[in-house]
Amino acid sequence: MQIKVIITMILSVLLSSGSFFLDDYLTEKLNNNHYSKDDLSYGLMLKLDAAYKIKLTELELGTESWLNYGKVLAKGNGQISKKIADYYFQQGEFETSIIWYQQAIKLLDYSAALPLAKAYFIQNKLGLAHKTLENVKSLSATDVLFAIELAIAQGDTFSIAKYIDMLSSSEIGKTLVDKIIKYKVLSGANINQTFNNANYSLNELQNKALLSEQSCPTSIQLYATTLADLDQLSAFIKQFKQHPLNEYLCLSQPKYIPIKQLHCHHNKTKAIKCDEGTWQSFTQDLNTRYIGLLYPHGGANVHLGILYIDREDTFDVFSHEITHLLGFVDEYPLVTNHPRCHQTQTAMFAQNIAVLDKKYYGDKKEIRNNIIKSIPWGEKIKPTTPILTFPVNLKNELLNTFVKENTWLLGTPNTYKGEYGVFNADTCNEGSFRSYKPLKRITQLQYYQVEFPNEYLDLLVNNWYEYLMPSFHYNIALSLLVKGDLVEGRTWLLKSAGMESKSARKLKILQAKF
């Protein structure tokens, strides 16, 4: 107790001598580790940096108290700013980490530059990531790997070659070089020039990549703009081998495409939309029917012969979108004013959806026969399964007998839900007509996570070719024709028609009416 009284008396004297002198006195004691618990308490009360630093060491990293003390110190301490940034980076709060990395650099802690570049990269701010990385004076072999990934994401082949040369024959770059060759990031000429002096078995790797590619009549070539996205596509391809549709569509090994050459312009929350005419530069010798792109952001969709997915999409989304290439239509509501929902169908257009009138008048047997012929799964419906029912609201005595006995609503009763029938689908519901589907239950066409039904595989067997999307050549042709390039547009229409075996489909493509 006497010691505490003495310390209090001393502090009282110091306080009367001026707070500046007290600050210096306590700071020196705290910095030299010659302080008591009371000294620390007074230091914290006076908001001394030295006291805050000591307090930080006593607290658990990332706690609210730690962050509160740290953020005060970070106003003038670059190292602590970087520690805070590292914490947020590890938590996946990249936008917040960027703010604190920037603060650290302002306070001359240049060790924050590399992680700042990585945070920008994760946020897909590639220009800022590149600019920040340029200020990093010395790169370790691991840092060079990041620099190469960034260059790949930017489509900067010059920098890719420069950074790979920095790795020389280092073993750490072996896996990355394997991927560059596997995904065809560099052209053959660039590969030979870049790896001429490296200790890699180039021919062996190239042959391995070629042997791993698939080839079949109905196939899709997938593309992505970064190594991570290419790896994601490879994982999807592996998963797809277990999917029921695997035997109907082959997925070739994904290939790299520079993002700056894609010309995609869409809001991050909107469906992915790109200038599809640019694909002519990359697909002259491609022999697959379809192409697919994993893009950094945007909504997944299928536009004719091109599939688009976002890097955040799951395999369930990916496999759902593939079904559209094979002629299946969504069983959840389509967007307002979708062309398929403007009127009743004039011809069958999908494996699993028909758009027909809700109500019919006339002979029940004749109406049934006509409807069976107008839906792709008509032959699957048993003769004993009803598809027309009498409207229960037609009990008005004022209606004549003929009307009451010859008016029918389209639809199979729920008591037949385990069979093929004509069941309401949410795809379209416009006034006097709506959409119908073969099964009562929910399928992958309505919810991504639900399995693809075996009954729909049976539809594929019967109508394998009839409802396929046109080839990606048709997308390129339309884009060129819209731009007024009639000669090249016609050339790509011919290529698309050449993928078809039926005259009616060929004519539809050549007339650009698909």
C-alpha cells in the first residue's frame, strides 16, 4: 500500500508539472519495460501509444478490444495497420483489408504492397493489382507464381513469359508450367520460346494434354480467364462424369482465354452477356458443337450454343445449364416477356415443356389425340392416364347441354402424379394459355439441387437430336450479321448448318430463324 501511495504522490507532482512531461515519463517507463500495473493503467487513460502497444500483446488477436486499440495505433503505425489488414484478409473481408493495407503503405510499410495486390486480385480489380505489384521491389519464387497468375488473369502474355523466365528451372514452378501447357495459356510458339532453357519435359506434357482431351459428336469446349477458374472447370468435368447426362455430352479439357479479348459488358447482378462475334478469333479450328465460358461475375445462362457461368456458381448450377443445351427448358417462371411465353406454341420446341391453351372445346377423344401429338412426351402417356378434365365450375343451368358436355380443361389430375402426364409448369402462365411438363414432381429444371430424373433421360433417347440448341457458330453468325458483316455472318451460318443432319434444322439456321 505504501508503494502505491508513493507512486500516486509522484504522479500528482508530475501532473502539476505539466502533462507533456508526464507523457514522456510514462512512455519511457513503458518502452523500457519498467512499469507497474498502475503505470499501464495511467498510460491507457492518457491514450499513450506505448501503453496501447503493451495492451495489444495482452489481448487475443482479432478480438474487439484488440481491434479497438490497434486501430488507434494504426493511425500512425504502418506495421500495426498491416497486422489489422492481415487479420481482415484472413477473415475474407477483402474490401476492409484493402483499406488497412493502403494505410500501412501510406505510413511507409511497403511490405503491405504484395498482400494488397493479392486482395485486389481476389476482388477482381486486376488493374490495381498489377499497378501495386509493380511497386514490389523483390519477389520470392512464391510471389512470382502469384505474379504469373495475375498476368494470366489480365491476358498479359508478355508478363507471363517474363515472370516464368524468372523461375528458371526452379522446381516450385513445375506445377504451374504443367497448368500453362495443359490449359493452353500460351501459343505453341510462345511456349517453345519461354521454356526453351527450362528443365521441363515439354513434349511429354503437351502429349499428355492432347491425350486427355475428349472428342464426340455432341460436345462442349469450356473456357476460363484464370488458372483458378480453369481448375474449377476441371473439377466440374470430373464431377460431370457421374452425372446421368455424361453419356450424352462430352466435356473437353478447358482452355484459357484472355479476359481482355472477350468484350463482356453486363452488370454483376445481371445475366452474363458478351460480344459473341469475338469468338471467331478463337474457334476457327474447334470441332465441338458448343462452347462454355466461366466468367468472373454475372448470372449463369445459356444463349443458343454458348453456356455462361459465374465463378461463384456451384456444380449444380453448371449441370443445370448444360440441360438447356440438350433441349430442356426451365420449369421455374421465365423472365417477363420471354418469347416462349407470348403465345401458344406453333411447334414443339423443348424436351420437357409445351405451351398450350388451358381450355378446349369439342370431342374429348379428338382433342386428346391432337394434344398427344403436340407434346414431345406424348407417346409416354398411358391411354388410361387422363389429360383432360371437365371444368367443375360449368354447372350454370343457363349454359346449353352441348357446351357443358364438350368443354375441357387441360391437365392430369394429381392422383396420377407417379406417371407421365400433362402437369402444370411454372415456366409460363399467360391468361388463356400456360406451360405444361411431363412430371408432377420437382426436377433439376426447377431447383438446381434436385436430381435429373430418369424419365427425362428416356425423353432424350426418343428425341435426342430434335431439340438440341444450334451450335455456337450460330451465335457468332448472329453477332456478325447484327453488326452488318453479311459476308462473314453468312460464312458462320453455313458452319452452323453444317453441324445439322436434318434439312428442316439446316434451313431454319440458314434463315437465321432459330
